[in-house]
Amino acid sequence: MRFHSIAALVCAVAGLAACKPAPEDADAAAPAAEAESAGPAAPAPALLDACDVRMTAPDAREWKTHWDGAHTRPADANPSGVRSSHWANEQELQAARDNGVVTPFEVVCASGDAEGPTISIDIVAYDSSLTDIPLAPGEYPIAPKASPAKNKPREFIVGVLLYDKKMFAATSGKLTLTRFDAEGAAGSFTIDGHEILMGDRPLAISGTFDMPCRRGLLQGACKSDKGELPN
């Protein structure tokens, strides 16, 4: 029972005169009364486990990333998630086809800015069809970007790989989907690569992930209740 509820009960039993605050207590009582009228504090955002990432080169580091099941944080503050056109409804899928943005699968594992040094990994298949990467478990190679040409069907690339705000490129690796269904995806990955632009340090990363689809943009057929947008 809250303090103010207890005080009210005591006043009712002892009589209002006995509980009238002394003049010197009036100012102290006012902020408490305002806090009570404002209602209970809002619960903290529900951040749920997303990825476990382990780096052995260029440094030995580990991260645990999260996704925001309550949809209370902006995407750039909590960007981990999974995305797939397999979770689009018919209208969304047709729009994706019309605009050439059908994405069979994408997983992002990224730490928040407060968890420095930061990591951000985006593993995606842009040049594959929904048939190439079906809604089912599977193993897929991670290959270097073939830009300006296209990558082979079933090949994944690492579209973005930032460590401590330095850019790296993947040269090889593997993505394993142990679960890929109407509610989300889970799996693991390994990535080998090197630093680009500002250095040439080698890179070795491995990780696991387990996340639901979100019923957000282009995911109208997602069946995860954990990822449902608020009304």
C-alpha cells in the first residue's frame, strides 16, 4: 500500500483535525500530492534478447544486443531485428515486387551507442528470390559484395559491418537458419573479413540470434504476438 493511502487511512481513523499538517509541513506535502495525482510511473521499455555476438579479431569482444518488443524506442536507438518478404501480405508483397525490393531474409545485430565500442552487422540477401531462400531452416554462404554485378542466388552479403565506427568488409562466412517460420527466425552466423577505408585489420566474428517478426512495415502477415504494433 502506498504511503499516501496509509496516511489517508490514519486520518480517517484519528479525525481530520489530528491529521491537519502543520504550516511548516505544507510545502513538503505539495510535491507528494502532485506526484500522486500524476499516477504511477510508466513502466520501462521491454527490451528483449536479440543477438549474442563474439569477436576474436581485430579485438576480443562480446556483445548482447536487444530488440524493442514494446515499440517505444526509435529504430536507430535499438536496431536489432529480422525482416523478410515472406512475412508480407499479398498487397505488401505486390508493392515490394513493383518497386524491386523483395527481400527473402535479413538479420541485423547492433549494439546501442552506450555500449561502446559498438558493433553493427547487417546480413541480407538482395539478389535471391523467395524460392531461393524459402520459409524453412537452411544453410547459406556469406560472400563478398558483387557490386556492381549481382550476387548468386542463395548468397548472402554483409551490407553493413561497423565496429567502433570503423568500416569492415566481409570476405566469407556462413548463415545458418535453425528456425525460419511465420513467427520469426533463429540461427547463427560466422563472418571473416577485413577493415576498409581507414585500415586493413583482419576481422573474425560469430554470433547467434533469436527474434520474432514485428508486424511492421511490409510484415502484415507476421504471426508473432510479441512483435505486434500497439493500437
